[in-house]
Amino acid sequence: DHLPLYRQEAIFGRAGVAIPRSTLASWVGQCGVQLQPLVDALKREMLEDRVLHADETPVAMLKPGNGKTHRAYLWSYCTTSYSALRAVVFDFADSRG
């Protein structure tokens, strides 16, 4: 279940545990860095399949400093139901390039 960090911060606060949002964000970032080799290996394995489903979802991304947004993309790659490997990988890109 997705729960934004500001809500998690409030939930912890009501429970009497003060965990700043910046700390929660740092933990999420550290997990992402630690898990990246696993994601890369999974993506390489998925690319060996003959058929792969892909989806491109445009998202608004805030440009730092000027308060404006630009179009970025969330890509999802998924194996088929006929594949021995059942996997989904999400990839974020700030452009189609």
C-alpha cells in the first residue's frame, strides 16, 4: 500500500515516535540504492524473453528552482503469462531520450 511520507510522519507522531520526513526520505533513498543491483539483474533477465509488455505513462515532474513542471515518464516492463519468469520492473526517465 502506497502511503506518502508526510502521512507516515504524522502516524508515527501520533504514536509518540518523532521521525522527521527527511529521515524517512533518506531511508527510502538508501533502500533504492541498495536494491538497484537486484533490479538491474531482473531487467537483464527479462530482456532475454522473446515477448515483453511495456507501458509508458507520462507524469508531471517539478523542475527544481523555478516551480514549473515538465513531462517525465514512468515505464513499466512486464513478462507475459507464458514466461517462466513472472516479473515487473518500473523505470523512471525525465525524457523519452
